[in-house]
Amino acid sequence: MQELEAALARMRSAWMAGGSALDHCPDAWRQPVAGHAEAALVALAGHASSVLFRHTPASPIEPRPLLPALALPILPDELRPLFRRILAAKGGPSIEQHLIALIACRGFAVHPSDWLPSPQDDGAPDIYAPWIDWARAESRAKSDDKSDAKAGDQADEATLTVENYEGWSWASRRVALANLRIKDPAAALAIIAAKAAHEPAERRLRLLEILETRLSEADAAFLEGLAQDRSDRVRAIAQACLARLGRTAENSSEATELAAMVEVGKLGLFRSRTRLVVKALKNSAQELRRQQLFKLVGAATLARALGTSELRLVEAAPDGTSDSIDSFIQMMARTGSDSALRALLQVMLADAAPVRHLRALAPRLSANERRTLLPEIIARDTAELDTALLVAGRELGTAPLAPLLASAAYTELSGLLDAFRGEDFRQTPKHNSLGGALNRIALLLDATGAADLITRLGQCGLSPADPRLDLLRLNAALTREKTP
Amino acid sequence: MSLTRSAIEAMAPDQAALTAAASLLKPAKWPVRARAGGLIWGECQGSGANPYRVAADTEDIGSKCTCPSRKFPCKHAIALMWLFVEDGTAFQPSDIPAWVGDWIGRRRKGAAPQAAVSAGEAKSLSLAQPAVADKAADPKAEARRQAAAQKRAQDTGRAVRAGTEDLDGWIADQLRTGLPGFLAAAGERCRRIAARLVDAKAGSLASRVDEMPSRLLALRPEERIDGAIAELGKLALLTRAFRAAPDDPDLRREVVGSETREELLADPRAPRLASLWEVLGERVLTRRDGLVSQATWLMNLTPGPQRFAVLLDFFPASAGRRSGAFVAGERFPAELVFYPAPAPLRAVIARRDASCEARDPWPETAADPYADLGEQALAVPWRIEMPVLLPEGRICAEASGAAWWRSSDGALVPVRQPLPAIALGAQIEGAVGIWDGTRLALLAAQTNWGRLGFDAGT
């Protein structure tokens, strides 16, 4: 065999250089190929190589770890083509994150051959943490990146602790800490306080975001210790958390400056309520400065500078230009105490303020609060339902149909359907808008609402097979209750 | 407008379309006919290996067919609607399949054809019904025709033989002038010799040579010399085998051209096999000659010597993208007729029953896939692609990223990429791929995550 291999190599070299391989072939081949030397020799050489020799890798290979199973069942087979079609459709990439979240809310995970999170996908539902870890291991193996290399399979460890922290991969740590923070805030604080300093800035930021849940005075000492953190963003979040706790080291001159740019007004004759009034300023430079100050000053500090309290400041919805109201609400979201924040939320709703101003408050809302608020926001939102989707966050697929029927979104949907029923409906932007509108609605409705809407749309002339109904159909079919 | 005989007559492009549709009215040509609301759809076994998918809206008489005909509606759509008008109960109520839904989503309502105007021509379904042809009895004319056909066949045989000898000389020239030079100019050189082969009536051989540069360029640069040796070697084997047995049907197919579907079905030598088949996957390839080849790979789920089949169709690239007739993973009982060959592979569907939910496991296979590949190479040494069933194993990656399938026993097969990410994280219980001599292009696998399909299009 070695002789044959050597002969084949010599023949190959001859053909590389150009020339006959007859002098280089095995002796036993010469006579049979006489008369048709080169063609016959290449036939023999090619065939010998294909059946006698095997390919081998250049370096040793080992299989990667198996993709782990998840805690949720996989999407039923009959729904997977529907999922793939939604993802592959024109608007698919723009709703991918929401689609994955909706499926998780209903208690299912996507099949890994249909979708896998990327190594950087911190936005995926927590259930996918094991897959993110696996994808990161793949990515590290390809790049020879040794960071987080100690993280291995934490299947043997049921609870995250300070001692076993390094044995957990980042994605799993983050999910475990978030869950622990809800159940045992002090235990989560102890781990974060012990380990945050050893994490890169981006991860310290994620750890701090975990502390925002069930924030309390017990967290103050650790937060104050972050005043010297080398990351601006980490310091900013730490300060914001301290401001929520009523502890602030803010520059009082900035608060005074901001207080001079706003007013405290009254609303109502009897039982008048205090509210912030943010009128237009003389020029854009002043407006810009005011916006900057809203980012630097905390809610409690501003209230003090105005001679009032946080809670009094939000007895009524703020008044003023739209941008300035947004700046104020963002300040409240960043630094307002829990009680002031919720009071502001209630008055914004009660005073019929435009719901778009509530977007900044969404990150501070619990899952229950999001679900409770959603019907009212849907009913009052614009046709694009941007605020509703933002407020819903990961709590998708929970809203009943009734508020949608009273909404601007449904009015626009009806208009699009009227155009669709027209005699010569072409591929106009309106045609494409119909799919987008249906997708946004489908992400918000509960399963019963989705099924009812499909029926209504069929009565309006939309074919039940229309691919634009795919997300509604998927929603209606996902009826398994989420396993807590 | 509702679907009636009159409506069909009105919207048919011409009487010829109605006549052609009439030839498709046999239920046996429609293994699938279904309905949902005003929608009807079906699969029609035409002259190709893959059936055509046809859908129609009975309310506004819009229709869609995957055949390459430029007539609208085509004969298949007319036949489908005609069958429905004649007997709607033969259309089974069913869920609307994805390919029908895609059509509905894309079509414009009201885009159905208005009554087609054919100047002075009466269009009639009744006239379209096939009449019994009078067979003219003229023995002398028949004898002349046969003699002429025999002479043509002899002339063709001589031309083809000369063409194969020409090719052998060309192969020797490429080797003597150096393979690097050949690779650098493969496109132009192969195009020239392919044109000479076409002139020599060796159409299949010409196509194969014309596509060789694409196959070589698909290899990594360091693999192309060996790839060229393999390709030229197979050509040399083929030409020599053909000259030794020019009447062998498989060799004629590889060198001259394929039999028609009708000729194949009428050939008593053509092996037939009725079994349960699984659709492994589809490979679509756009060729340099402007044709698109559509290959649907099937696997026999009943243990036996005939494990695989490929349904092969060609259509002009100008006909646009065609959706596949089958869904990967679909299973159906069917009788296949194979093109005669030492190791039959290419086939057509003679008869097919509706798809079923059969849960038969994949056949077992030997631990060493190279043994199977070696046997195929010995049986048909000029074959470019060989299907192979792999046993249990894992997909692994080298440090360079090159992918390999590795069996439990350590056998290694290089795998074509890209692969879906899950392939590296799944326990492979069995896999099927197409081996091209250098790499395996996976079609499907059974894994701990269920069935995986691989996009094997090129």
C-alpha cells in the first residue's frame, strides 16, 4: 500500500508539472494502459485514491458537549412550520425577539434547529440560558478565547453561591441571580457584592440591574462602594439606585438650576393637586440644558429644591412640552422611589396623559403590573402599539380582545382591511402594513383573543390561509399554561 | 365568477390547452387532490420525475402551478379545475398546506384571467376529449421510417464514439500540459470540449464536462488537483466503458441522454420497487447551460438492497424558482421505476399513495460507511455522487472549523459546510448524505432532537 501511495504521489507530481506519468506508475499498470496511457492512468489513479485511501483530519477532533435540554417542552411539531414561516417572512427579523418571548410566555421553547440564541443574546428569555452558554462555548472554542473557561456544566449544582460562582457560566449565573434576588434579596446581594469586582464592566452592569429588583436600604452600602467604579455607566446606575433610596450626593447647584427652569403648579380648585409644570424656555440652548439637568439630578433632590416632596410633586400628571415631560418621567424612572414612581403612574393614567410618556417607567414595573396595565394602554395607544409592546416587555400574549377593539390600532386595521377588499389591491405600502399591524396585535393578545380575531378577520374577507395571520394562528394554538 | 365548465372554457388560453388538459384527467395522475373552502389543490404526475403542485381558487378562478409552462392557466391548472367541476367529492377536505398558503399570501385578488380571446377559435371541453386516432396502415412507409431511424442510430453511434475518443485525447492533453494550467483555464477549456461533444451527439457527457469547473471550484484550493484527477479519471472510465458497451442503457444515459418517462415506464428491464419511501431532501443546482436541476432524494424504509432513489428533473432557469413537490421528512407508499443501471439510483414515480404518518425507523447500516461507498464506486466507478447512510455518531469540528462526522467506532467522514449550529450539539442516531469523493453533503439526520434537515442546495 505504501508503494502504491508513493507511486500515486509521483504520478500526481508529474501531472502537476505537466508530462506523462507513465514512468512513475506502478509496474503492474504499464502494460494494461498501453496505447491510452494518460487517460487510463488518470482513471486508475483517481479510482485507487477514492476506494483505497481515507480522509483524515489535520488535528485531533473531539465532539462538543451536547446541546442541553431546557426546562420547557419544545414547541409541538405541528406548530414548527408556522414558526419558521413567521421568522422567514419579510417582517420576521424585526419581531424575532418578541416571538421567542411570546412562545416562552406560553410555556414552550423553540426547537433548536429552528432557532438558537447567539452567544451575546442577553435579551433572550431566561429559559434559554443553557443554550446561550452552549453557544458561547462554541464561540470560545472557535476563537480560542479562554475567558470564562472555568465555567463548566453546573448541572450538579442546584443553587448558586459565592463558593460555586466560578463554576457557573455567565448566562446561567445571571438567570440564577435574578431568580435568587426575588426569593432572597440578601443572598443575591451577598454574591454580587463578593463577585462583581472580578467581572468586566458590561457584566457588572448586568449585576447591578439585578439589584434594581427589590432594591432596599440593605443595598446602600454596596452601592456607595461603587462610587469609585472605573465604569461611568456602573457609577451612574449605582447613583440612580441610591437616589431611589433617598441617598444622594448630587450637586445641589444643579438641582437649584433645574428648579429654576420648572414650576410647581396646582391642578383643581377643590382638593387641588400639586404638579410639575415644564413650560417652553426661551431658546433651544436652555431646553438642551434642562434636558441635561434632568439626567443629572435626582427626583428627591429636585423636590427638595422646589420646596416639596417627591410624592407631592406627582400628585397630578406633569404639564408642559412633550419632550420635557419625557425628560421628567425618565428622571423619575431612573431615581424616583418606588412609591413616587407608582403614584406617578397612577396619575398619568387617571389624568389621561398620552401613554407614550409611560415608556420610560416600563423597566421598573413588575410582571404583574405590566399585565394589569396592558389593556388600558392598548386601548389608548397609537395605532403602532409601540408603548403597549414596550410596557408588555416579556409579558406577551396576555391581553384580552376587548381593549383592542376600542383602540386606534383596530381602527387602522379595519381601514387596511377595507383597502384589502378593494378590487385591485396591489403591493402598496398599505398591503405590507397589514402584515405588520397583525403581527403587533398578535403579540399582545391572549390565545382566546387571537382566535376570536381570526374569526372576525375571516368575516372581513381575509383568507384563513393568509400567511399574515400566521402569528395570530400560532398565538391561538399556544394554549399550554406556563409552568411557573 | 364561479367555477363551471363554461368558465373553464372561457379562461383557457386556447383549445390546445384544453386538449392537453384532457390528457391529465385520469385520477391516477393526481395522487393528491384536496380542498378547503373555495380553495382546491393537487399534485399532478407529469412528464417529470417530480410531480407538479397545482392550486386554484374556485371563487375567482385564480390558479398556480409549478410546471414551467408559460401558458396561463396551464394544462395542469385547467385539468385540476375540470376534475373539480366533474366531481368535487373526489377532493378531500384538508388543512391548507404551507405552499398553498404562500401562494394566497402573494397573489393579488382579482388577478385571475379574464376570458381569454382566441380569434375565431371555439374553445370547448367536449372537443378536447381525446378521440381514438385512426392508425394508418402503410407498411412501406413504416419500413422506410425504420430504416431511416436505424441509419440515424448508426450515424449517431459513430459520432458519439468519435466524441468519446476525442475526449480521451483532451484528457491526456490536460495532464500533459499540467493540471495547474488546466484548473486556471478550466471554464474555457471545458466549454470548448463540451461543445464538441454536443456536436458529437454526446449530450449528457457534454453537460457533465461543462459542469466540471463548478464542481472543482467548490473544493478548497488545496483539494483541486486531486479533485481534477478524480474528475478526469471518472471521465476516462466512462468513455472506455461506453465504447466497450455502447448499448448499455446506463452508459448511454451517461453519455448520450436519458430515456423519456414514457420510455422508461414501458421498459421491461426497468426495475420496479413498491415500498414505503421517505423524502430525505432536495438539491437544486443552476447549471451553466441555463437549466436548473432539481433532485429529490428518497430513502426506502423497508430493509432491502435498494436503499435510495433520486427523482431528477430539469427546467429552464428562466421559468423562475419552483417550489419542491415534497416536504422533507414526508413519507408515502409508492412504486418507483428505476432507470436500468448496475446500481440503480435515478427513478420516477409510477404510482403513489397519499403521504402517511408511518413511524418506521430508518434501516440499519454497517458501522463503516466507506465499505458502502467502496461498493458503489466499484459498481459504478464514474458516478459523481453517491448516497450513503451513516450509523450513530457525532458531528465534530477541527480547530480550523472543518467539520467531520465521527462514528462511535471512530470512523471519520469529512462533511460539507455550512452546517446548522445544532448539528454540532446533537447526538446523531443516523444520517444520510451525498458523497462527492471529497466531502459528504448531509441531507437529513435522526437525532436526539428529532429529525434534522440540512439545506443541501448548491
